Amino acid sequence: MFHIYCPYCEELREEEEFHPKGQAHIARPEEPDACSDEEWGDYLFFRDNPRGIHHEMWLHAVGCRKFFNITRNTVSYEILETYKMGEQPTVGAEHLAREEKTAREGKTDSVQVAEGGQQTVGASDAAQASVKGA
Amino acid sequence: MSQSALQPNRLAQGGQIDRTHALTFTFNGRSYTGHPGDTLASALLANGVDLVNRSFKYSRPRGIVAAGAEEPNAVVQLGATEATQVPNVRATQQALYDGLVACSTNGWPDAQRDIMRWVGKLGSPFMPPGFYYKTFMAPASMWMTYEKYIRKTAGLGRSPTQPDPDIYDHMHRHCDLLVVGAGPAGLSAALAAARAGARVILADEQEAMGGSLLDTRETLDDQPAAQWLKTTLAALVEHDNVTLLPRTTAHGYHDHHFVTLHERRTEHLGDSAPSQAGHRQSRSRLHRVRAGQVILATGAHERPLVYANNDVPGNLLAGAVSTYIRRYGVVPGQKLVLSTSNDHAYRAALDWQEAGREVAAIVDARTAPEGDLVAQAKAAGIRVITGSAVIEAKGAQRVSAARVAAIDVDAFTVTGKVETLECDTIASSGGYSPVIHLASHTGARPVWSDDIIGFVPTTVAGVTATGGAHGVYPLGEVLADGVEAGVNAATALGFAATVNDADLPRVAPRHEGPACALFQVPHEKATLRAPKQFVDLQNDVTAGAIEVATLEGFESIEHVKRYTAMGFGTDQGKLGNINGMAVAARCLGQSIPETGTTVFRPNYTPVTFGAVVGRHCRELFDPERYTPMQAWHVAQGAEFEDVGQWKRPWYYPQKRRTSEGEGLETMAEAVARECRAVREGVGILDASTLGKIDIQGADAREFLGRIYTNKWQKLAPGRVRYGLMCGDDGMVMDDGTTSCLAENHFLMTTTTGNAAPVLEWLELWHQTEWPELEVYFNSVTDHWATMTVTGPEARKLLTELTDIDLDREAFKFMDWREGHVAGVPARVFRISFTGELAFEINVQAHYAMHVWEALFAHGDKYNLTPYGTETMHVLRAEKGFIIVGQDTDGSVTPEDLGMYWAIGYDKPFPWVGKRALTRSDTRREGRKHLVGLKPKDASVVLEEGAPIVFDPKHAIPMPMAGHVTSSYYSPTLESGFALAVVKGGHQRLGESVYLPMADGRVHEAEIVGTQFVDPKGERQHV
Amino acid sequence: MQRYSGFGLVKHALRHHEDWQRQWRNPTPKPGYDVIIVGGGGHGLATAYYLAKEHGITNVAVLEKGWLGGGNTARNTTIVRSNYLWDESAALYEHAMKHWEGLSQELNYNVMFSQRGVLNLGHTLQDMRDIQRRVNANRLNGIDGEVLDAEGVQSLVPIMDCSKRARYPVMGASWQPRAGVARHDAVAWGYARAADALGVDLLQNTEVTGFKIRDGQIQGVHTNRGDIASKTVGCVTAGNSSVLAGMAGLNLPLESHPLQALVSEPLKPVLDTVVMSNHVHGYISQSDKGDLVIGAGIDGYNGYGQRGSYPTVEHTLQAIVEMFPIFSRVRMNRQWGGIVDTCPDACPILSKTKVKGLYFNCGWGTGGFKATPGSGHVFAASLAKGEMHPIAAPFSIDRFHSGALIDEHGAAGVAH
Amino acid sequence: MSNSVHVYDARADHATVNAQSPLAYSFQRSGMPAPGEEGRAVVGERAFLGHLILRGGAIVLDEALREVLGIGLPGRPNSLTVDADGQRSVQWLSPDEWLLIVPGDETFGLETRLRAHLGGSHVAIVDVSAGQTLIELTGEAAHGVLMKSTVYDVDPHAFTVGKGVTTIFAKTSVILRRPDESRWELIVRRSFADYVYRWLLDAGEEYGIGVARESRHESQ
């Protein structure tokens, strides 16, 4: 059972408080009517399913009710970072190779956490821009 | 009678039992005595009970082999009453209590006289591994009969047939460091970390903490180990940052250092949990521990040697012999032969001799054993036979002799003449396997170590194995290893800690010679011809079976295990797995690490379902949600319907008098009465369960337009509108009304079951796609109680109680007003789900009962009738109003429902669900449409879920055109009617369809519109 | 192939079981095959068997990165039933059911298919509507089944709490008598042995590391044992399908989730049917060995770790004890997890791809085991003919673009 | 105050209206066992308080709150501020959400004054007073009762005074907080209150849990 750092509550909480919500950074097409059936189907149904580093969205359902993102290894289940909606991951697939190397040397970090920040969420233009670009 | 006559194998002194108290217990119908401190196993051995069970497949007699969690044979049925039966309890882990009743799990009429032994004896040659797969195939029709008899012979214990009188509970724990195992390593580690300031939990599965210290021959600081143990435990108790959990097994290691511990709180006290100070207590408790770091100090399990007839009662593990003698004061026999591959096991012979019984010989597979214990044994005059092993046990229901011969371990051959040594006990030791179970639960694969001749764990970050759990066995090293682990864990947690050698107790150094790698002992005959050499005693898996499996091409160890069932017992192969791998490796001509590794799944030892469930059962299985009017509904005798977690009144059966006397109305009668009341007078519904979401913000209106299919730009304050919500796949997901409370303020209602999902849905879109929109959503479902007053007389009734102008022009259909009802501030919404004049009254939930009762106080003269969800469904269906989830199923679009009026095709923003409506499949002809069905025979009420076909004469498979989604008898129409989805239904109005039923009847119905009553919608406008 | 029979067993016993034949060979890979099946689980082995048996294509290799039947075949709760709601699914699973009946004899390997019946319980009015709808649909599709009320359920399973005291009282059930359970490992082994006997090369410890594709046509696979050529490759790799598809530059609408199961300690026979409840969420049967075999739902996150989260197990046992209060003192022996590849509509994919000659059979979610013979049969026909078998055709990947989903998920809401 | 939001005093006059607290039915149905003599675990309902949800930016809300109520908005996650006489509190629920609890009859006045201060800011204030209730838990075994009920770490050293979280409680959610050394507070949703009450009595049975006599469940 996961122990998840909520970037809004700024502490580790039990998995039971959270709901997984699938792949992160799935942006709705700006102009749905301009999408082909294939593009729309891709948006609705086609998700990355990596064996390894995965960026996924979770909801702190019994908690602050905020959606946020997790970078997690889908094999070891190690959580490499959590970050707020609108932010970008700092850990990618290349991390896995590096991590495996460290693991062979007998040492791994347990949990890294992206820097937390602002107290308020929502209306800033910056947040809008980064979400749209996600 | 003297003590020894009562308990022939009980020593007069020694051990940690209380001889001043006798406990009486029953095994297989016979009464025995034991002492506090005994396990059921030690008490049985003390009483000279050799045969404790019959084996699973061959019905062979079996005795106690081990003294702990690894015991494969002594698996008993426990319980004095039917309700308190516990199947498959390991006698080695069951503390003795007064009045304990147990019996063998196999054997009829009992384990001693078992008649199945003849089947086992005669049949065993015909039961190679996989024999089920190779037979019972003809004739095919007979399999179910064969299976019935096969099943009867399977299983171990039996389930109780009555509900459990006990309760179980959970404790959620958090700590910096969890230490599993309170042997020397675990105790040292816990103390070191506690001293550094860490919050520590120390859990140990045994009745007493101490692990190997409870039966060791060694001294610490020149004192018996018990002294150091006592001091250390006392030191731990003094730390208020330490929680000690004895009788607590860590059975599952889950992700991120979440460990489940099972604490047997009362199993040592009796069949059923006694109450404590007048309060009920749980029988056992499951601790759900979230730890920062975990130290596994779980020790090691001794491996038996695999030799012929090694399952006859009287064959024990060498370490178990020492444990029974030193901890329980029980010598399980008169004359011992010890067969070993290592020094450590010698202590069994020394303990045996010191207990005053005879040691026939120590048979050592090594040619030149040279350790200190070897010297001690020789000095004690014990005969040591080197380069040899016990190759076969003799005896039927108890060992009578050991056949001993010189062997060549590497060549796997018997090299010398066989000598038969008379004895009644054979102890064996093939070395030790670290208990790596918990480490491997995390997915970490153990690796083979030639140094310790066993698998050692690899661990994920934050987990440390210490002591025997990673192959460190000498006591002095174990203690130091434990301290180091504790200090390292504390340091990693951020506490200042250092190793101080001065804290370590002195342990006299002891030289141990190297062990040899012996698993299966060679026999004069080839494995397949020799007497059975058991690898997995519980599942009756022999070395021969493994050899056959490899002959048949099962080369992966996983295949071997599955084909032979090795390791699938309740002991999960704690004794047998490594030996089995060694046999497979030998047969395949490869090394053990080449053959594979061994991975364990939770649980380490079995855990009672009840403990996993905790208090989440019966009345606390799932929350029951109530509206503020629940007490009233109960008092009125309502029948309830489960809607999500809510209890909603389904209908209110009233007393009625018939020719048979007084009774309650049937559901049909009650519903007909309630329906008529609404259509003709006035009814009232508790609609408080509807989801209610308060929406505020400058962009609230814009947001609604994006999330609903229909338009919201022009909805004025004071007005209400119906809204339909889709996923972006275009399928209907919810509906409800939303009221404009003020320009930037709306109140959305959702269906009862979708309240939480819809709120989450709104938040999802807001937080992830449109954070720029200024809007906030808050649930007010529980804050507002809702009651619907509906029917032609609704206005008259409400007028008596409100200051709101209810005039039809002043307060139009789809308006809302604020005012007072029964003196309580209220919002009243003129919306209708029944098609009748209707007012939905919202008041703060505190006052709901007050208003409800006031309405009834005034409602008498109008025959105000409470109605439940069933009547609500009938009335709405008569009007063609859908229920999402009943008339839709996740594959229905607004167009399929014919709700074009609720689709804002020309809204500027591409609202959620719009694009999907133009996919090729959503555009195609012949989709299923929602329509009304009028049965040709008005007395027929179609079955909900009934299939609809165009051609009822078509052969099976008969093409289906749709199904009935809602169907009722309408007291208003005096006819059955239904809603249904039918292929191309909107183009088929007036056509007939057929409903072929299971009983052979075929109903005919006409496709009609969905509005059956008042299709022009005049009544709600009155 | 050495035939198995009771008589043969006696013969072998007299010879101390020393001359049992291998059940399958351990061949060296050939440079090329007519057809390559990637994935040596039940579905892959069945596909290979039917290719050889029914289509005469024997130059076939099954490539398995580990051991045969070592994936979900080895980790499921062994339930077999065909009472699916939608015509397309019902046709597929009933096709499998017909093969199950008689499979032991066909393979000369007792897969212990026990038609002890499956109950799908209903606890709410909507459950009962859905049950009526499904059983009616099944009837028109020629699939056995009936709707039982609470009393009917009680008489079939006397040890279940069917009283009104329950939090969610049992209102009724659908009952499929022909459904049941089978011995999961034996299915893989039986197909393996029969396929091997027909000449199929079963290559264990052979991991596909890439595909060789030229001009949009599959040419073969790269493996840890060298390249192997074939113009027809069928991938049947369950939870690892996305990874494999990625190697071919394809994207599948799949997510791989942990699916957990658990068993009790072995007990004397106490439960003679399979009981499934979607509402209180748990399913249970008793194996011939005596274990209560209990299934849980999938975990919501993606995971290849063959383990899931503990609360899923807790909720499952809560459901079991709610339905069977007498099991409170029974003990849980072992739990484990499989990796199930799930589709958005909870239906499988049997499909061609953009790469000519490369086919996928995946997305079975929690319903794979029961489909094994049917899936293998129609997939083999599709590979042999180069056109999807009519029963397989609706399960094309295209449906996720057209919108023509077969929504067992949304509509039936029935656990597998 | 902007008229773009419908601000509405829906509180009735408790002198003339028979108000029922969320636990009223539970007290009637499950009874109110007396606490054991040592009072190791005692529950009580503090009914009819004013519960307001504040949504918006921390800075504007903090300013308004200081002005109107004299206490600041807790800025740190999972924290709680209580005023001098312990009657009014503000708790962080999420980065843009706080729970304000005040005596019931102050609720509407407070909302009105807050709105007046906030002007046209992008905020929301929602009265949820009748939708939830506050349950107090006291006694030395209170933390044992909570350990049996919630996944959150309730060790008094970890869950310090002034902390408050939304978390799992048995099979529902609660807001759990510790306003002072002697007291835990659970804020539960009305429709789940009966379940929470029954769970607490069950979990506390071994500690002799009982109900404080002063619990008010009928009109005050």
C-alpha cells in the first residue's frame, strides 16, 4: 500500500485517501470539432502503459480534494516525485536507467519530492498556460 | 499418579513452564494434562502422543516435526463448540489453555485407525505427481462424479458451520522503525534504535519474546541467556517510544513499508475471547503498520534431511528437539539418532543426553567434523559416526530404528555397509534457511549464498535483514549485527546513534566447523525405487515425485512446484522448498541458483479472515446513510431500498383489512395507493438524498455551459433548468436540475448515487482543464433536506404553511422562491418529477423533521400520503422522465434518448460530450433509442430486462433489438407500460415488437412515445 | 504422444514411473516459422494447438520469456462462464464454453473442468434488472441460465447468509449451471503437450526484444536467442502487450493493472458452486484441493509488480465474510497478484494492426482464463486465414475510434 | 456585498422551531451509554454550531477574517487556529479552502460581514452548518479509539495540538483535529453521523466509552 506525498497537504498520507486517475498530462484537444475520429478516440481511450516510469494523475479524495501528479515506477511501485497540477515532472524514463545503476551499487533513495510552493491554486494565467501546454 | 505417569516425556525440571498448575485438554477425544507455558505440541509430546495426523494424499501417520511456524504435520482442528471451530491450527503455535479441545484434521474414524490408510498404502504407487491430469477422463460424463469423491478426500480441517461469536479489530500504527522478531538480533536492534529516540515497534510471533535465547545453551555476560533477555525486555519497556507486541506475527509486507501484523490477543486464553473488566474484547487484532524503516530479525528455519521414511512419527528437526527439551521440559523419546550436516545440530544430542535419555549416535555427513560442539559430544561419550547419514527410518507408527550408512555426498551414493541403529527418535539437520518471506513479499528476489548454504534476502531501500534472517548465526555476531542494524536504521531516520561495543554482552566464542551441503540423502536404491523420501510433508511430495516431474519435462522450478504441489500447503514450503529445489537441481544436473529462486507471497503464516475483516462486518460492514427524516420513516413502517449507501423509503405499506383478516398491504397495493394519492390528491417524498452542489463564481454560468449538454447563458435568477451531463465519449452520465440562485450563484442537483462522482467530475474539469474559470463547487447535500410536495392539492396544502406567494402566475413552473415553510426559512422549487403540480422544499436539515411533521399536521385533510422510491419511479416513467443508470447504461447518448431539446448544438464552447456525438458509430442508423412500450394486453406488466425482438419465430440465436429498461403497472392508465431501448426505435413508432419470455410466452407491444400521462405537460403547470 | 489413461498409470507404477515421456520437447529455435506466437500462456498455447490441429499449420513456434503458463494462467481464480450480456461477448465466451466441454478428452489431459455452476448475486433492484436483462439476452443467444430469487439462492448455497439482516441482502442471482471452474495450470500444460505432439516448437526462456518490420510487413522477431523469421506473428502476452506493441511502434488502448486473488487453507468440502457478487464485491469457489479461492477487484493504478494494495484484499474478505459469516474463523493462506491488461470497455482486443501480418490478442482484463479455448480457436483461424474470424471481428482495435465499444463495463457491470 | 450571490439566512429560530441535531436519531436508536467511572473515553456532540466553508485566495481571506473575526487564516496545511475563548476556529482544508466554526447564531452575521469585506473578490462562502456536526472525544483512551478508526497517525507526539486533517475514518471520512491537549474533535457529515457514532461506541467499548451527558440533541 502506497505512502503518497500530497504536494498540497505537504505530507505523506496513506493510499486509502487517494484515488488513481490514470495517465497525467492528457490535455483535451483545443478544438474538438477539428479532430478526426481517430484523434478523438486517441484522446478518449489510448493511454501510455509503460513498464517503468509513469506519470499519472491522482486525486487526494479524502483530504484536500486536489488532483495532482505522481511519477511512479510501475514495476517497483516506487514513487519518485509528486507535483502539482500544472507543473511538469522532473523525473523521466531516463531516471530508470540511472536508478538501476544505483541499485546495482546497492543504494537507492526512497522518495524524492518536487518542491512545493504557492498557497492558492486556480486562477493565475501562468497555471493556465502550463496546463494547456501539458 | 505421579507426574511422569501422567506425562511420560515431561522432565522433572527445566524449561519455562509452570509445573505448579495443570491444564486439562482433549485431543482426539482423549483427555491429557499440560502446563502453562506449553504449546499444544509440547503438551502432546509430553504425553507421548506420537501420531497427530494422517497425511493429505497417502494417509500416512504423521507426528510433530518442528516447534514453530514451519510445522507441516501437526495441523489440527481446534474448538470445543461448533461456532468456535478453527481449522488447520498448527499445534506448535497454539498455546495450551485449560479445556482446549483439538483433533486431527484427517483420518476416519480417527487418525489412529484411519481407513484411508489402506487407500494410501495400496494406491500410492498409482499416484505419481499429476495423476489427476492423466486419468478420470473417461467417460467424460463421469467427471463430476469422480470429482465429488476426489473432493471428499481433499482438504485438511473443516469450516465452522455457525457464525463466529467473536469480534476482531484493527489498530492503525505508525512508527519510525518496525522490528520483526524479538530474538537476540531483533532485541538488540530495537534497543539501539529506541535509545537513539526512534519510535519503535517490536513484534514477535511467539508466546514469549526471546527467539533462540529461549532455548540456547550459550551464556551472555556469563549469565544464562534468560537473564540478559529479562534485562533487555525491561529496558525496552522503560522506553515510552517502544511498543512491544508479543504473540504478533508480521505476516505481510506491502509497499512503502506497510506491514500487517496479526496479534493473537486471546487465542492462548480459550476458545472464545473472554471479556475483560466486563467489556468485550477482540479475539485477535490486526495491526496495520506504516513504518519509516523496517528491520527483519526473523531468524532462520532449520532444514530437515530428506531420507527414506523421514515422515514416520519420531522424525524431528534437531533444533526442535532442543527447543522441546530446554524450553518446555519435554524429551520427545527415549533413544535418539541425530543425522546432521553441521555442527550446530549437535546441541540436540547434548541436550538429549543431559535430559537423561540415551543418544545412540550422531551421524555426521562430514568426514572430519571439527567444531567445539563436536568435541563436546565426543567428550560426553556420544558415538559420532562420520561421513555417513541416516538413509532410512524404520517403523510404522513410530520410529523403531535408523538405517545408517556411509555416503558420498557429491556422487549421491551410498558407499558403505548399512548399520541399523535401534532408536525411537531421529533428529535431522541439513542446515538453516534464513526466513526471507517478508523481504520477498516486497518483490525483492533472494540470492543463493554458498557460504551459508541458503538463500539470503535482498531488500528494498529502508529494509534491513539482521541476524539469522540474513545468514548470521553465531550468537555474538548476531547481537552485534542487531545493534548495527538498529543504529543504522536510526541514523537513516535522522536520529543520532552510534554503535557502542561496550553495550554488547559478552558471548563466549565458539568455533564451528564448516557445514556440508546435504539435502536429499542417497539410498541404496534409486530414488524412484527407494521407500518414499518426503520433501514436502504436508502435501506428500516426495523426492521421487520431483524426479518424475523433471523426467516429464517440467524443468522450471515453478513448473515442478505446481506439478507436484510442493510448497502449496499451509506451511508454504518453509521446510521443503529448498530441499525440493535441491532435488530438482540434482535431477536436472544443475546448481540450485541455476534452478531458480524461491519467492514467497503473503501470508507468512495464515491469518483468520475475521482479523483481516476487523469490525467491517455485519452492522458496520458499510455505512448506512440516513436523511434527517429517517426516524419518521422507520416509525411509519417503511420498507427501504438501498441506493448507494443510502437507505431510502421504497414504499410505505399500510395496515389493511381483507377477507383473511388484518395485514399489511402488498408492495403493489401500497404503490397503487401512493400513485393515486399523487395523481388525485397530494403526496410527499423525502428527496434529501439528491446530490446538491453549491456553485459560486463569476464564471459559474460559463462552466455549466461547458459541462452540461444544454444552454445556460440565459437562465435568470429565480429560474430552474433541467440539465444533462455526458462524458467526453458522448454517453449520458448524470442529469438533474440546476437553479440560478443569483447571477453568479447556482445550485446543482445530481442523482442520489452520483452526488460524489459529479462533484469530482466538476473539480476534475476545473482543476485540470479550465483553472482560469472563476468558480467554486461545494457539496451541500447533507446541509439541505429536500421534501417534494406534489399532486393537484399541493398548492392548497402548502399555502397553509408558507409566506411564499404560490399563485401560478407569481410562482411559475421552473421558478424557485425563498420564504418560510412552517416558520423555517426555506427555498421552494417549482419543479416536477411526477408531472403533477409540485413544490420541492429545501430547509436546513436541522429543521427537516419539524417541517415534515408540520406538513403532515396540515395534510390530513388532503390525505397527504408519503410515497417512496417505487411510486416515484412509476410516476416519472408515466411522464417519460429517465433514470440515469436504469434507462441508460453507459452506452446511451442524449440523441438516443430523443432529448434533442437538451442538446446545445450551437453553443460556442465545444462542451463535454459534443464531439463524440459525431463519431461514425454514434452517427450510424439503427442505434438503440429510448421509446415507450404499450403491451397489447393491458394487464401485462413486462419484465424489466425483458428482451425485445422483431421476429419472435427466429431460430436461436435470435437477434435482439433491445430490452425493457423500466416497466410498471400504472393505476392511472389502468395498464402496464414500459420504457425500453429499441434499435431505430424513434423511426418505428406505432410498430409492434415482441418479447419472448423464459416461460415460453411471447408478449406483443406497440412502440409509442415515452410520455404516457399528460403528454402535453399541462398538469405540472396548473 | 504417450496416451494417458488409468491403465497406463498402472503400467507406469509397475515400472516405478521411470519411463514417463516428456510432456513437451525443449527444442532449439529454427531460423524461421510459418507462424510465431509470442506468449506461452493458455491463450498462446491454445492458438498454436488449433493452428496445428485445425489448420494444418505445424511449423509454429511459441515464444515464452519465462515458463509456459507462468503469467495470468497461473494466477487466476479459474472461473469459467459464458453468460455475458452483449451479443459479441456472449458469442466469444460461449464459443469457449463449447470447447471447454470435452477439452479434457480432446487434449487427453484432465483439465478438471468442473461444471458446478456459477451464481452472480444481485443485491439491489438495479442488480436484479441487470440480471434479468443479461439472462434474457443469454437465452436468446442459446446460453443456459436462469434468474433465481433469494430462496433459490439459499437452497443452492445453504451456508450463505441470504437473510434480510445483511447490509445488502441477497435479492436473487443469475445462475449458469454449465459454468464452473477448471484446473488452470493443467490447461496450459494440456495445450502445450498436445501442440508439441503436433510439431509446434515451444521455446521457453525466449524473450522477444523487438520486431523486424519491412515496408509495413512483419518479417520476424528479435529474441534473446537470436532472430527468428516469420511473416505471421500473433502476440498473446496479456499484461505485457503494451510493452510489446511499443516495440512495433504501435499503441494499444490498454492499461495493465494488478489483479489480486487469495486462497484460504484447505478445508473439507463446504461450497459446491461458484458465488460472485459484484455489489459487495467478491467472488469465491472451493478448489478440488479444498482451498477457498477468492477474487478481488483490480487495483486502480497501473502496475507490473504482480502485487496490489492491501485494502483491496481487505474489502474482498469483508465481502466474503458478509456473505459467509461462518468463514470468519477460516484462515487466509496466501495472496498474490497478476497483471491484467484492461480495455476501456472491459472487452478484449483480437485484431490486425497497422503492421501487416502482426496480430494482437490482448485486453482480456479479468476475463481471460475462461476464454482460453475460444480465444485460441478464433485467433488461430484468423492467423491461418489472414482475416479475422467472424466471432473475433467485433473486437478490432478500430472500435475505439469509431465508438462501437462493446461495453460490458458500462452496461453489465459484472465482475469476471 | 455583491448581489451576484444569493446570501441567505436559513437558520430558524430555535425557540420556536424544533431543531434536531445530526446525532439525535442515533441517541434515540443506539442509546447514550454512560462513560465508565474513569472516563477513559467520552464522546459528545456539539450540535448546532455554525460551519462555514471559505473558498478563495489565502491572502484576501486572511485579511477579511482578521478584520471581522480577529483571528488569522491558518496558512500552513493541516493546521487550525482557535480564538481566545475557544469558541471560534478556522481550519485549513485545502490550498483554497478553510472551515470556519462559530457559535450557531453568529453564522449569518459573520458571512454577511465577511462578504462585505471581500467585495468582488473571487471567493465563495458556503454555509454547511446543518450538513455536518462536531463530535468531541476526550479521555486517556481517546487516542486508542482513534487508532482503531483512522489511518492517520494520531500519536499525540505526531498529531500535535493545533493540527487538523481530513482523513479516513472507518469507511467514511472525517475532519479530525486537536484544538487542545485534552480534546479531539471529529467533524462528520450528517448522513454518516449515525455510522460514525455506532463505530465509536463499538471501538471504544473495551475502554468503557460513554456519552457526555451534556450532549444536546434536541432543540437548544
